[in-house]
Amino acid sequence: MKTNKNIRNAILAFALMAGLTSCKKWLDVNVDQDNPNNQSVLLENRLPWIQHFYMYSAGVTNFRTAAQAGVYYSNSANTNSVTTTWKPAAGLTTTPYQTFFVTVSSNLTDMYDLAKSKGAYHYMAAADVFNALGFMQMLDLYGEMPYSDATYGNPSPKYDKGRAIYTGCMAKLNEAISLFSKAQEPGAPALSPGDMMHKGNVDKWIKLCWGLKARYMLKLSKKSDLYNPDSVLYCLARGPQSNADNAILPGMNNSMVVDYLIGDPVVTNGNFNYAAYGNNQRTSQFYYNLLTNMRGSAVVDPRMSKIVPAMMTNVKLDANGRVQSYDWTRSIGVDSYGPSTRLLKSTATSIALPSYATANTTITYAIANATDRANFIADLTAKGKTFTTSGNNVAVTYRAGSMYINSNNYILAGDTAYVNMRSNSIATSGNAAQPQNDVNWYANAQAYTAGVVGSTGSFQTRPVSDFEVLTYHEMCFIRAEVEMRKGATGNAYTAYRQGVEAHLNMMQAKLTEWQSVYGTTNPDMRPMNQTDITAYLASAAVAQNAGELTMRDIMLQKYVAMGCSIENWNDMRRFNYSAGNIGGFGVVYPGYDRGPLFTGTAELPGGSKTDPKYWMRRWRLPATLELQYNSANVLAVNPNANQLFIWSLPVWWDCATDAEYESYLK
């Protein structure tokens, strides 16, 4: 790990950068613009960058763990490895660790101490909250982590075990509640100028703390000696009570400034920077099925068209080369858990990327297999494509304005059906003329000029999407699960319905906000039809009474609502994925399993679903950052840290007892 001396000034660069842009008032410069130092950084300048970089670290964590949990598929080598082969790539694990320790953790103690010297209790409390958020995320991912020795400048900090990290995070939240409840000392800087999330509203901060405590207490559901349902409910009663209490960090599209560490835009939503920055990411078949066939209902969720991206097809251009007519075609899901038919047909476990036809383009496919050739021709005919045949050859002409796969491999030709999730920001589009109020993805400058949209993007992952730190709908689903575990099915059903409705309402409010700004170019950024929402809530896709409610219903609706969130992976681990051996609740995540592409036997040696080592339970530590430079401290706590099978070893909260946990550290 880098020394604090080298990294603690990371935020200073941004305080200076802020003077070069008019993104937001909280991007003001330091007192001394020419000679910034660690002590001169104002609290109100340091906090927003801690919030931003937490969002960045959590964003990459959300995307990669959501991909592990079956929400997304990716062509990217790192994430593809956990969505197809389950043989995790070493590079998968570096960025969340690096961005948290370099840009967030390194500033927490400094901000806390400076705030303490000024009697700025609310900034002290904010430091505590982001300490808890960040280190709990590190625990969720890696299991053991520098904690007690992590924020004080030691280049080789000692490691703490899971229980110590968990207990420390809960203590930080308790202190934060106490500090937020105090009046600040006279002359202490107000929280509002430096707070992107709640604009200085301490009541909402306190609700965030209680909500996080509820989330973290739920992690202990396997531990009969520590899990206390009434304590969780106590915290929920003091946490967010409506969507107005949601803890949200804003995503914007009004700056070309990129950060010094990764080179990504500094004002965009953290999920965007990984899930939709490039064009490798797509919706999985597992997630798609829940949005189109929840509970086997064959009912399409009204949220589906706002989550699953679409592209323009059947485009006709006018004499000036501009779009004259078109259809919207919604993506299908990539199957890597079931038969994986498409992925098994090609030598690479990837979906081909589309190109834009600037002129009529003909590609000839040699298809020796008669059945494949007949099916290919039937598909072309159904889609109204122009083609000719000669023996085994099928020549297809893609009309100018079309999105197509620039390959003569017929297996790849249909990959345009898998619309990527990419969304554009002004800092990443490559099209200088693309305005701030157009966040669609266009394949290239010619496609943009023609107006041919390659992807409408997805609700949680656009640059202007809200970053959901903690939401009311999550609190509802936690309450539903806790009540279900208690056997209080009536209370569980009420909370379940409230969770579904809260998420629909949150989405609808954001879509309504977006409509006037982005809705003219992007139909997926317009509100859902209220009639569709009402019909969905009354349909077989949603349990209609307490008697038919199951834990599966609760968790799958939560899965849909959380989407791009590490909490889906956390929940899956608590329920042992699709093993069906938790609390008599049966299989909670049906259809989630190793697919036919699985090769991760060294990483996941378990032979059956009920074996904990059958599943991905944690991440291996970054090889260069810790296993190489701090290996003595790492191995002193967990001798298995550098083994491939570390991926299968449960973290502390994922174990029923401390004895089980300790058995994995031998």
C-alpha cells in the first residue's frame, strides 16, 4: 500500500481542480490556492471528494459483484471471468481496494481530527459514516483487511480479522449518531456546503446511520448467537421511512474533468464509470427473466424497459443521411448460467461488439451446416433483411444506418440482439457535438450525426443516475425478510409490498425529473405508464396476500430493486445461493448455478451446492498491492490468502460460528 505521506494529498489535487471548473459550488478551491497542504484543505472541500471517491470505489464494487450475482454479463476479461467460467481473473480485485485506500481511507482520519479541533461534530460524524461504509465494503470483499492500523500512515499495516472490522464499523455508526445529535461549536463550519448527499440535513444522516446498522445486523443472519431480529427492527424504525429519506449521491454530466488516478469523469455516477462507460456490459438472462417472468407469471415488469437497454433497428435514412424512420428493439439477456447456447457456439466466451454501417454493407457468411444455414436464413427472412444465397454462402446486405457485426462468422451475426448498457457523458462520448442532455450511446461520430442510437442505457448506470447509498425500498425488504424469519407473515407481506411500491415510486420520480431534460432523445428516460404499474402490482408477478408469500418472493423483488449493488451478492451468500439449505425457505435464487462454461475448480473446489466452497464467497486480495508488498501481515492473519481457493472461503459474517470462520484461516 502507498504511504499516507504520498496519498493523503490526493484530495488536494481535486480541491485545486475544483477551481478550474464550475461543476458545483462544493468544488471551491482551498484557502491558499498556490500552496495547498494537508492542513489547509477546508472540511467543506474534503468531504465532497471523500463522498465522490467512495461512490467510485463502491461503483466498481457494485458492478463487479452484481455481475457475480447474475445481474450482468460482461465481455471485459476481469468481469467475464465471474459471469462465465467462474475462474476469477486476478485483475478483478484491484480497483475497489486501490480507490478506497488511496482516495477515501487516507483522508478519513485527517478530516476527523481537523473537524474535532474545530468542534465540527457533524464532519466528525460524516468521517465515521464513510469509515463504516468503506471498511464494511472491504470486509464484504476480502474478509481480512488492515483496519485498526489502516488510516495512520503505516506503509505496511497489520491485518484485522472479520469480527474486529465488523465491530469497529458498528462502533463508528454509533459514534456518528451521537455526534450528529450534538450542536456544533460556535464558529464550526456548517455541514451543508460540503455535503453532496444530504445538503447538511443531520436528521437524514442519522436515519442513514440507523439504516446501515440494520443492513449490517442482517449480515449476521447465519449466526444464532448474534443475529437479533428485534434489534434489526429497532434500527429500521429509526432509519429511512420514505423515499424522501433516501441517501443519494448525485450523478451529473456537466464537466470534462477526469480524475488523476483512473482517468474517469469526476462528476458522473459511480456505477456508470464501470457498468456503462464502455460497451462490454449487458443484461444477463437471469436478471432479464425476473423482469419478464417473475414467479412464472409471464408478466413484463414496467421497470423492464427502463432497466434493459434498447437500440434503433430497421433504420431508414433520408437524403441528408439523417434518421427518417426506425424501430426500438429491446435487448435480450445473455445466458451464462443455463444452457449458454450462444456462448458455447463460439471459441471465446464473449458477445461481439456492433459496428455502424455508414453505407450499404454486404457480408458473406459460409455456413456448411445445413440446419444452421436454414435457421440463419429463416431469421433473416423474419427480420426482413436483404440477402442472397449461393451454395453454402449467404450474403447479407446491411442497409446504411444499420448496427451490425463486422465479421463473416455467422454465429456472431445475431449478437446485435444483446444491446450493450453503454451510456455517454460529455467527457467520454468522443462526439464533441453531443450535448449534455443527450446521454445515449452512439457507435461513432457518423452514427451520432445520423441520429442512430446504439443504446439507451440503463436506469442505475447512466452518468446522470443517482448513486444509491441507502434507500427506503431496501429497508422495506430487510423488514420483510426479518419478519418472515420470525414467522410474522402478515407483517412480512406488508413490508414486501411497501418495498416493491417504494422502488417503483423512486424510479418514477427520477424518470419524471429526467423527462423534460433527456426524454426528448431517450424514451427510456420517460416515466412508466401508471396503468402498467397498477396492473403489475395486481398481477401474478407480485404475491397478492400473506398466505402465498415466500422468502423467494421477497428476495427476488429485492434483487430486482437493488440491481447494481453489492447487497445482492451479500444476500446470495447469506442464503447459500441456490443451495436451498437456509431456514427451511427452500431455493431462494432458482436458476443461479455454475453454467456449462465453468472451469474454476481450483478456485471453487466444492463438489455440491451445499458445500460452502462450491460458491464464490470472497475476493482474493490484490496481488501487487498486498500479497507482494505486505505479505507478512496478510499471511499472519490468513495463511490461505495467496491460495486460489481463497475465493471459496466464507468471510466472518458468512459463517455460523467463529470456530467455522477460524477453520478457514488455517
